[in-house]
Amino acid sequence: MDGRIAIITGASSGIGRATAARFAARKHRLVVNARDRQALAAVEEELTATGCELTAVAGDAAEPDVLDRLVRACHSRFGGGPSIGVVNAGGGLPGTLLTSDPARWDELFRVNVLGSLRQMRTFASAMLATAEAAPLREPLDIVVTGSTVGTNVSPFNSVYGASKFAVHGAAEGLRREVGPLGIRVSLMEPGLVATNFQSAAGYDADWFSSYSTEVGPVLDSDDVARVIEFVTSQPPYVHLSSAVVRPTRQPYP
């Protein structure tokens, strides 16, 4: 199960970076992606120093040409297509339908919804030939980062939550389409995770600190990455199709 070829988007920080580190420890060969070239270069330097075989491809994972480059990098560097694709790149937006900034809605849905759909389609297409040639001969995984607010409506974060509802629906649709071929589509639904996600999206720092104290200890990125590692390490016929990962004291969402 070690030594697989994996693509990870949003790999420069947070859950993506932690997942890359865990995959590197399993000797997986990695193609990592993020928009921040400098942060991505730091990940590349850190993981290659551990002996990991890795290629970094900077760019916006919501764009089809960047996704094509990721798949081509698998073939050119490692001689084959991916057997793991982690759909992780995305962004946040604080507020409700009435209080969030509508000028940011288009970009949120472009990155979170269109970007995720394009990644799922690209990764599934890249795995089809392997799956059709010999179903369940080897594990093939698409792991999608969703959110607890993509299943439970948050009255305080409803626009971001709506984007994740769409991602959840698409992931389940893809699971039903490619599962019979032996491709596992697994949805991760993290609760409160302490990463740079909140500050990058513009969430109120005092609110986050207060809520983290109320329900903490909160998750860190590696807590979610550990679940992703577990999901992708199962035998090919075993599929954990979704996992909700919350701080123990977080009651909702």
C-alpha cells in the first residue's frame, strides 16, 4: 500500500500540508499543488529532505490547465497516473446571505464548487483506465475535503456552507458513478480545525478564539490528515465513504 502516486491540492498549508507529510512518511510519491509558490516551495524543500519523491506544481487548482499539468506531472516524473487524488484546495467566507460580502460570492463558488468538481472529474478520469482494466487490483482513492457545515446548516456561515453542500452532493454522485469500477470517493467533514484557513478567509479572530476555548481542544491539521491516511490505507475492497471529524466538545454543527 506504500509507494502510491498521490496528487494533493491546497498542499502549502493546513490539512493539505499535513496530508502530504503523512503520505511522504508512507513513501508515497507526491505531486503537490497550491497557488502560493513560496509556501509550496517550502513544502517541497521540507519533504524532499526526508527522502520523499515529490514534484510541486504551482497554480490555481480550479483551472483545467493546471489540473492537466498535475496529471502530466505524475506520468512524466513517476511513470504512471495517480492512485490517490486529494481534493483539498478551497476558501472560506464569513457571514450569512445577508451579512456576507456578495462581491466575494463568485470567487467562493468558482474555487470551492467549480474547482472541486473539476478536480474530481480530472482525478477520476485519470484513474479510469486502471480501474477498468482490473477492478480492485489496487486501491484508487479520491478524497474530498468538505465540512460539517456542508451537511448541517450554519445560520452564521451559510454562504460558505452552501458551497460545501454542493461539493458533498457532487462527491456522493461521483461515488455512485465510479464506485462499481473500484474507485473510492471519500468525503471528509471536519469540524473546527485550527489552521490559517480562518485568517485567510477573514473570519473574526476574537470569535474564533472564544469558540475554540468553548469547545476545545480543537482539531489541528494532522488530526484530519491522520483520518485521510487511514481511509486511503484500507484494502481495495474496503471503503470508508465519509468521516465526520469534530472536536469532542463541539456539539454543532
